[in-house]
Amino acid sequence: MDVVADFSKAKSLNGGRVRFEVAGGDYRMVVAFDWKRSIAFVKFVGRMPNTARLMS
């Protein structure tokens, strides 16, 4: 994904989702991309411990 190449703190997840570390890594933002329509959907913004359930 080009997004992961452009953002050093981004990690590709399954299903076209990307996880970004924000605020110095204290928070994470999970974004789903619809590449055909050029739309990004913010799925989650929160502290790191809360993202464990999203990764499984």
C-alpha cells in the first residue's frame, strides 16, 4: 500500500485497513480505505491497550 510507504508509523492490517500511531505513539487510529471511491473511513481512535481487540 502506498499509504504505508508514505507514513513511517503506519502498519497494514487485513481487509484494507491501516493502523497509524499518533500523538507520539500514545494513540492509534485505524482507517479503512475504499480505493475505488477514494474514501477513507476512520474506524477507531484510541489508546494503545484498547486496540488489542481490533487486531484479533
